[in-house]
Amino acid sequence: MENNNQNWPTNNEEIKNLLVENQKLLTEIREQTEKTKKYIRAGRIISFLYLVLIIAPLLFAAFYLPPLIKNYMAPYQELLGNTEGATGLDVDSINELLGQFKQK
């Protein structure tokens, strides 16, 4: 057991010096820990802001764009003949018309 005790301080002055040195080291570690906490907190806030900047426009587009597009497309649908009661563009009738023009 005497071999293990060789590194231990033997008098009060050595113990006092070691305690002062430990206190300085602990103060440095605490300052570094506080800086790390602030850095992590700032990173989380920035990540949240990025998330909001990406998700908010997507939600806005999902809720507000379809009615706006429907309102703006209504006049064009009337011009194209696509009204609410119609089924839309009939490809077979167009092909039939093209066939008639080719025969003439």
C-alpha cells in the first residue's frame, strides 16, 4: 500500500496548491461548458427556424393555392370548353375530325 501513496501530497501546503490548481481547472471547464451549451442552444434555434421556413410555405401552399388556382383557371376553362358539367377534352372526337380532314 505504500507504493500507492507515493503520489499523494504529504503536507498542507502541497494540498493547498493542488486545491487552488483544481479550482482553476474547474473554472475553465465550467466556462467551456457554458460556451458549449450556448452553441448547442443556438444550433437548435437555427434548426427550428429553418424548419419553420421550409414547412410554413408548404402549408401555406397546400391550403391557399388550390382555391386561388381554381379561381384563376375558371375563365380559361370556359374558353377551352371544360365546364363543370363537361367531361373535358374528348380525344376520340378529335381523332375522328382529323380522319375526316385526311379523307378530303
